[in-house]
Amino acid sequence: MAKIRPFQAVTYNQEKIKDLPGVVCPPYDIISTQKQSYYHSLHPHNLIHILLGKDVTGEDKYERAGNYFKDWLKNKILIQDERPAIYFYSQQYNLKGEKRTRSGFIALLSLEGNSSVFGHEHTRLEPKEDRLRLLKATLANLSPVFVIFPDKKRIIRNTLQYIKDKRPFIDITDDEKIFHQLWRLDSPDILATIQDKMSGENIFIADGHHRFEVACAYRDEMKKKLGRTTGEESFNYILAYFTYADSSGLTILPIHRMVELPRDLTLDSFRSSLLDYFDSEEVKDKARFFFLMEKAGQAEHVLGMYKDKKYVLLRLKNIKILDKIIADRPKEYRSLDISILNYIVLKKILGLDLENKETICFSPHREELIEKVDNNTLSVAFFLNPVRIQQIMAVALTGEKMPPKTTYFYPKVLSGLVINKFS
């Protein structure tokens, strides 16, 4: 069962740091090289200098990150709370003209007996090695992993009553115009209530699979080194942001694909092969195309395709075809739109290697892929409807992983609001 606990967060000292938006940044894994330079130049104490340091010849960037962290603590750029707390976190944002609010809290999640924690993404060795070296250099969780739980006991919604008349201690708007607010919950009674109610919850990782696995690896390394542990040592926990599954503020965006067609495949042949599996409908107007695609996705399996300035809806004729093509995967996996795209279109018709990143380009931004296709005669874009949180949890409970690049949770949880420093 899930076990959480409050902690004494390390935060920026607002007496010294007056520009809080200038020192926070997104999670490391969505920061491009261009954005990395932007955050490095934004403020000398932006967390990016520790979280994602630049490569400099002759320097160990992990050692440098650890030194920055120690120096900022020593000089009280960063300060640690005196009492353990759970931190209530609200994000307000706009999506397609609609105002949304996502609420949750930040606490420590136990790594011991984590059979109630379910991941849905495949992880890669290189980023895990990178994050492990940073963890050892700083001895801190610099960013929370993002997790979701059913919250049948209405923990988050009931917690709202404790903060409704209190001023947040962090109140900022980031460069994407997302409004972030944070409150401390440090009453022993409130903390005990939250901890008790969380004990029966299943936890599903939304973002931070690499960091979670790295935390488990470091825990195992420390247990082997020390020989005997209590389970309550700081390395037995990871910093986590918790939100609930049926929140109207929980937004999952799809990640679309652009692929290069094989040079020996004619466009007419490709379109003919698609008709073996899909009903095809061309829609001239872009806005209507995406409207129809979203509407159709509520009741059937549909993909969107863009090529030669034409928008095409591809409606799957029979979902049971996946039972033969990927019979070794559970039905929850087979029924995903991304599985239909991957195994019928990309693999069976086009003969592409799904692991080959040179022939498949990923982006949550439709306009970006449309522009790229217009500038590349060999490429075609495929659009997806967002996967639902119920599908993610259903796949995770089978022990299966979602196909890579399936989900983009929005907005991201900022790095630099609270840090968990190991004791």
C-alpha cells in the first residue's frame, strides 16, 4: 500500500531571491538545448544550473551541480523549513480558451514495498545514468515525480478547506502564463489524516519514470552498503506531486508523429494499403478536421493524417485485427489508438522500425509537424486523440507499458518550488 510522509522542504529564500519566476524551470526532460541556454541566462541562481548543467570541457558537471547546491544552502539562497509539512499545490492555466485548475499536494512517497506504484512508460539507460550521477552529487530530489491516484476518499478536495483562507507562500506566474500557488500544511492532525487516508491508494506515475527507477536503484545501493536499514532513511523516499484521476484540471495531450515514407513506396500504393484497414475521409478545412477527429474519437478508433496539404480521417474498420497482429499484448494495450498507428500503419504497412528515431519524429504540437511535412516531400504526419487516464491506469495494472511517447501531461510541475534534501 502507498505510504507517504511530510518533509522539511528546501525552498528559495524569498528575502534574498525577489524574482521567483526567474529561478524556477520545467522538468529537465522537456527542456530543449535552446531552452537550456535561456534558463541559464535568466538568473544566476536558476535551478537549471544544478538540474541540467551545461557540458564544459575539463569540468565534471555533476560535481559542479553538487557544489552549487552546497554553496546556495551555505549562503542561504536556499533555506530549509523548520517543520515537516505537506505542500498543497494549485496550477491555473488556459487550454483552448478554457480556464482550468489542477490541484494536488507534494509529499514524500515511500520506495519500500512499492507494489502499489505503477508505471506506464518504458525507460532508457542513458537518462537513468545521468540522473543517478546527479542524485549522488546533490543528495537531493530536485524535482518531484508526478503521480496520480484515484482519490476515492476525496483527500485533495477535502484538503482545500484548510487552505481556502490562507495566503500561499509561493504565488507566481511562469513564462507560459501558468499560475502556480503553494501552501504549507504542517498541522500534525491534518498531516496524520492525509497519511492515513493515502495508505490504501494505488499510485500511477505520470511523469518521472526515470527518476523513480533511479531512486529505487540508489535505495538498493545504499541498503547493500549499510547492511541494515529501518526503511525510514531519507533514501527510502522520493519527492512526489500527487493529483487525482478524475480531476477536470488533469490534462493529457497526445504526442503526434511525423514519419518518412520509404523511397520505394508510392503514395498511391500507401493510400491503397490504408483502405484495407481504414475508412478514409478527406476534410478540406483544418479546424473542422480536428473537430471531427476529436468528436469521432469519443466513440470509435480514428487517426488523423496530413500529406500534400490534405487532411484525412482514418476510421478503423475492425479493432479485432489487432488481436492477430499483437496477440501477445493485453486487450487494454491493443485497444489504444497509438497501438493501431504503430502496428498497422507504421510497422505492417510501412515496414518501419518503431525504435528508429531517425525515421519517426515526435511532437505534441500539431502545427510544428504540419510545417515540417510541407517542407519535406517524403514525410507524412499522423495525429492522435489524447489517451484517457482510465486507459493509462488499466494498462499499468496489467503490468504492461504504454508505447513510447504516448502521453504529455500538461501543465508540467515546476522544478525549484520545493526540494527534498536527504538527511
